[in-house]
Amino acid sequence: MVTIMDTSTHLCPTNQHVTALQWREQSGYGLVEVKMDCGEYQVDFTGNRNGKDNRKVDCEEKGKLNAFSGIRGREQSGYGIVNTLMQCYGEDYQFASNNNGKLYNLKAGIWNEASTCQDDSVVTGLEVREQSGYGIINFRVRCRTLVPSEIP
């Protein structure tokens, strides 16, 4: 069997940042797609339409700014990334993409190190690695420093 890996990188337009994320999971594969919103600009990373969408997470009214400061992935052997925790800028609480790895499903992998932005920086894009037969196997955030007028 030939293993095919593909890496996709998408950034928000200049001076914009990620305002919403929605992951898609497929039974037996883990997460297979992520949809990224940057205000009016929207992009899909893998083009995989299989499975079902997880809830869409935005930071409006949750943080100091409708933006993300980091994302943490939960990886399960044989599946790839099966869940994410998304952190809104200025908040300590993280929003889960789905219930994989929650109390009733603790065997669903381990939490990886978070991919985060530095202080006063926000997520402006993602680099996503997909592997055939597994779905999304890794990702990292791309960040930009806020200008003083954007800092709440």
C-alpha cells in the first residue's frame, strides 16, 4: 500500500484572522476536514466531504476578540487526529470540536502539545497534514501579531 501525505496551508487575507473553525469527522478515520472562516473569506483544507460536521466554533462573545490563540489536537493510533480543543484569544477555556476522548470515551487517544500563538497574537491560518487512509494526522497554527488598536 502506498502512503500518500498531503499538506495544505491557507492564510486569512492580510490584516484578518480566523473567526470560526469547523472540523469534519468520519467514522473509522478521525477528523478528515477543517473549514476555516476569516470573516467573509472561507476555505476548506482537504476537500473531503465524507463523514459529518462537528459543531462550528467561533469566539464571538466568548473572548476579548473574535479570534483564536491556539489549537490542541487529540491523536489516536490508527486514526490520526480525532478531536481538537480551540482556545479563544484572551480566554483560558478551550472549546472541543466533538466528544472523542471525553469521560465516556477516554480510550480515544492522547492530547498532543498545543499549537499556540505568542501573547498579543492570533491565529491567521493553518497548515494541515492529511494521510490517505487516516484523514488529518497533524496541523499547526499560523499567527500574526495584533496591532495596538486591535488589542482589547
